[in-house]
Amino acid sequence: MPTQPDDEAVCSGETAGSPEPRGARILGHVARSEVLGPFTWLTVTAPGWQEASAGQFALVQWEKSRTLLPRALSVAAQGENEVSFLIAPVGQATRELCGLREGDRVWILGPLGRGFDLPALVGEGRRTVVVAGGVGVAPFSLLLTALRDKMCSSSGSLSAGRLRPSLSPGFGVLVLLGFRDSLQLAGAEPVFRVAADLREAGFPCRVEVVTEDGSQSPAAKVTDLLGRHLLPGDRLAVCGPWEMARAVQHLCLGVEDVRAWYSLEANMACGVGSCHGCAVPLADGSFARVCHEGPVFAGEDIFGG
Amino acid sequence: MAVSLSVQLGPINLAHPIINASGTMDIFALAESLGPHVLERPPVAAYVPKTITLKPRAGNLPPRIVEVTGGLINSVGLPNEGLEVFVERDLPRLLRLPCPVILSIGGTSRGEYRSLARGLREALEAVPACPARTDPGDQGTAWTSRVGLELNISCPNVESGGMAIGSDPRETQAVVAEVREEWPGLLLAKLTPNVTDITLPARAAVAAGADALVAVNTYKALALDRHTLRPYLGNVAGGLSGPAIKPLALRSIYELYEAVDVPIVGMGGVASLEDVLEFISCGATVVAVGTAVFREPLLARCFAACLAEALEERGLTLSGLLGLAHVKE
């Protein structure tokens, strides 16, 4: 009887006894999986993980996935040989990831893409405003962590950290989060924790949350919050649904000297700029690859001046 | 004694038989993500850049890709900056790669294909001296020994030309003949599987002077948005690639091997080393990886590294495996 074709992928990237052949992916394993409402906070031990900048992403796939391709996920937190993601179970691949247990193996390629431009977000005399909708909160725990690290002198510990003169504490960070319902609120936990760290370090960081179903407070959208808070000179980091991004940009145009950067999402295949599958239209009529030129884009590039 | 993996594709010698499918690897973008080692040691035996056209193309409206069971449907639409930018910006750095390159061109008419081939030939002839190769023992420095030309006459995602040419044997013959007059180097015709009999355009291409065939491009396909039940992709239909098409592609390679006497670059859903062996057995001298590199960008390097051992395990050589599926027991 003929031998049946074997579906096992040949290239594990860790062929026994030999460092070759090496793929570019890391075969990591789940260290922890925490349920945060409808979301999952997945922490993966990933030997050789290179530090991501806030807003960068990784391609992630369960080793035994039924899907063909990995999914692009924002890096939500990281440590030495460790990376965490906040995942919403929206389709087969993300449902698989949300169902993983400690020890399950996961392919990771990253960090990829261009993240937030931190110096532009926290320039002198600027207030940084973070705006997130739903699982769009994912990149902001890392962004706030990066801000915290920037605030504190490299010599001192966090609690003893000195504020750098260029980052006046008078301006600080305002985090505005919008969720569909109170269940989703749990997804804000990681951001609450880092925000508390920032305040402990003496840096003003306020978090405000609204829910669209009104379970938290009067029903509102995060853009309603932003409309009340936006000030001239603000610098925004935004991640959420496309309609939210458009509404944010509309608000920004009405206030003087406001700039915003948006982390975009798109169906993605290669994640490394090869296939042009994730292209989004820019204001000038050209297209840009979310994976390569993005995922973070300046508002004027996407929406025009 | 290690099995030799080196293969000859017309005047071009390849260190091993694994290359990439056009449009699935931007080696320069990849190097920005993974590091310069990608350029110093390309994962492929020959690098095939994305298809270029005479004039710049923005590409199709998003969404451009959607995953389906066992495959990927794309309607990217050949975005590229056109011949002029390609010659000025990309060609010099492509020639610096330590591996051969197979340029890919697409057009809407015979004249466009001819202009593209002429433009590329003139640019290559103007290169004062071909840059030294990393292996000094390698073949001569004539550019024809390291630059080939693929005619993409099979793209399903452009409004005219593309697949319309490749599915018509007479048009195929005419385009290949025009380009043949302009291009002295390795000339490959990339075939569409969206035909009743793929050997007809294949024979036409070979009769007009193609040195090798590339098969297969994607299968015209459609996916609907599950909520709206309307076409998902911005351009409505697209081309299906990935493991779902592998058995279909294998059958095409098998038929082509019986029909023509030129080398075949086989592709279509190659995702494992076993797939590579199967394509060679059906008649592919060279095997290209495409959609599977979206999971692992260095997959071709992994395959090349494991291929000799896989052949030895089976008591085969590369030349012994080529066409094995056709040998009557």
C-alpha cells in the first residue's frame, strides 16, 4: 500500500542534534494563560525573544493549529525570553490561542513592524493621550511600561526613580479606554497595573474607562471621553476599530496642534513586507503595508492633513 | 558522500533546487525584519522578486487576502513601481545578492512584455562588470549566467493581460516569441492552471523559445464575507494558493513533464520537505515555495538543508528522483 502523504511540517527550526536548519521563528511554550473577561492574557516562554518596541507585533500560531497562517498580535508585555499577548477570540486561530494551557507549544515570529515613536509622543511640554477601543488596549501596557522606563533614571530603582527634566510631570499621561461591556473591562487590568506603577514613580497617569452598554457608567464611547478631554498640543497613541480611529482623527482636526498615531490592523499573511496582502490606502492615494511601514501610522498619512 | 543538490536551469546553475515563488518574498524587506544575514546568505538558491510592470501599479483595493480552509486567496494585483524605478533602485541591489535572480515581468500586451524585456536587457548590458560572486569557482561572469526572466502570463488579479494571455496558447506563443527576440538569457513562462489542458499553452511557450516553464500560478477563487454573504476581497475574486492546491499542481507538473522537454519549476502548495520530493518526482527540476513561507520566512533554507538527507534516506539522488513518478514499475 502506498505511503500516505505526511502532513507534519518538516522544518521545526529545532532539528535534533543540530543548530541547522534554523528557521526564523521561535518555538516557544505557554508559561501562563490568564482569563481577562472575554480576553486571554497569554505569556509565552520564547527563547531568544528580542525586545520589542511599543506597538510592534509578532506572528503567533499554536503548533497544532488548524489554520494555515499565524495571526498578528500586538506585543503587550515582555521580559527576558518571554512575551505576552492580549488576545480576543475572534476566529479559529485566536480561539485556539485562548484555549492553550501551560506547556503548549507556540510558534512566534517577531518582533515585527514599526511601533510608536516615543520621543514624538512625549515631547517637551506635551501630554500623551492613549485612546483604545476593546482589544485595541493590547499594545498600551507595553507603551506605558516604555514610558515608565523612560521616566525613571537608569541608575535608580523604580520607586527611587528620578524624573527626567525633559518630561515634566505636569503633563503626564491620560489613558482613555472604551469597551463594549463590563465583561471586557477585565482586559484593562494590565494597563491599570502599569498606570499604578507610573503614578508610584511620581508621574501623573490617569485612566478613564467607559462602556458602550453603560454598565460601568453612563453609556458612552471612548471618543465621547476624548471629546471632553482633548487639549491643544496633545499627542495621541490610538488603537481600536477603524470607525473609532476615524472619529478620533475627526476630533483631532478640531483642536489646535494635536497629532495622533494609529496602530492599524489588517488581514496579514507574511508579516515581513513580502506579500502586500495587508496594504491599507493612504491619504495620498498610495498603499502602505501594515506589517512593514506600520502597524503604527501618523494620522496625517492615513487621513490626510 | 553527500548527495549533490546542484541543478542546472538553462545557463544558470543553482546550488540547490529550492527557490521562492514570485510575489511571496521581498528579500530586502525581510532583511529589515530578520537582519542582513538574509542578504548575505539568501534562503533560496535563486531569488525571484515580485512581478514588475512597465508602468507603476498601486495594486488592488483591500482586503487583498483571506485565509480559507487549507489555503489563501489573494487579490494583491501586482503593486510595483514600474520598470524605471526597478532598474534604478532594485536591479543594482539584486545583482549584489550572492545568488542568481529570476526577474518577473507582467504586462497587458505583447508590446509591454517586449518593452520590459528590452529595458531589463539594456540595463543589464549597461552594468560595466558583473559583480564578483561569493564563490570564485563558479561559472562565468556573464549576466546571462545569473539573471533569468520569468514571464508572468498567469496573474489572475489584473484587469487585462496576465492570465488572459497565458490561457490562450496563440497569445502565449506570440508573447514568448516577442520576448525571445529581446532576451538572450534564461526565459521562463509562468503558466496558469486555469485552463482545460495546461500542456497546450506549455507547448506553445516552448515552441516560441521558452527555456523552462513555471507551473502553477494560483487558481481563480472566491470567498464570501460570512456576515454579509457578499464577496470578501476588494477585487471580488482572487487566486488560491497553499496546501489545498498541491494535488492539483502535482497533476499539472506530471502532465507537463510528459508533454515538454524543458525544465519545470514546480510550485503550488509546497509546505513540507515531502512535498518537495513529490514535486521533483512528478518532474520539477526546481521547486518553489510560496504561501508556506508566510509561516516560516526561511523555509527554503530549511528544505535545502534537509534535502540531501531525505534523498539519502530513500537511497535516491536528485537526478534519480526527477521524474520518478513517471517510471513504469
